[in-house]
Amino acid sequence: MELNFTLDKITEAAQKFVDLTSGYNVFAFHGEMGAGKTTFVHAVSGVMGVKDNISSPTFSIINQYTNQQGRIIYHMDLYRLKDEEEAIQAGVEDCLYSGNTCFVEWPEQAPGIFPDNTLHINITAIDMNTRKLKINL
């Protein structure tokens, strides 16, 4: 399934994404640098009720948030990791199998640690203001 949106309509796209993907906990976001992975995860987290200041986990690897219903949401960025062993040592695998919602950027850095029911999403920048999500349902 594909979902195209402009950045000024990102909240509406995030709501549609949440509606379409209910039942999934682990989301693996693939895309080039600057494609909008972090921006989209921020929008989805907001739709899911996270009120905290959401920041990129590029250096921390894992950021943890709690939404208004008390659910934990993990946002992970594996870009700086070398391999699956490093991801495991950083606690990524624990998060992925926790049952909590996990948004993971750069999952190709440690592909073997993801649960079978991971939802893979490709995000592509069409132009400066338009993005395409390909959701592999």
C-alpha cells in the first residue's frame, strides 16, 4: 500500500498510517538520509498521544516516550551501529520484543534481530515537500 503526502499534511498522513497499521507494534522505516523518517515518526508519535519533546535518537540510539494512555513508545535509530551484536548490546532487541510500540530507523543495520511480524515501511522524498510511504502490509 502506498500513501503520498505533503509535509503540510503530515498530521493527517500520520493519522491514516496509525489507522491502517493497528495491530502492529514494530515498525522498520527504510529510506535515504533526509527522506523524512524522523519527521514522520514524530508526527505518528504525536497522533499516538506523545506530548514529550520528541528528539532524534541518532546519538542515544534509543529514545523512550510515554503517551497519554501510559503506553511506552520506543524510537530507535540504528544508523551508527555496525552490526546485530552491537544492536543487541545497546538494548535494541529487548525493546523490539517488549510488546511496546517501536519505531526503528535504519533497520538494515541489524536485520536479523527483528520479530517476524515487523511492518516495513519505505519512505521516499518525491520533492522538497512531498513524501511517499510504501507500507508492506
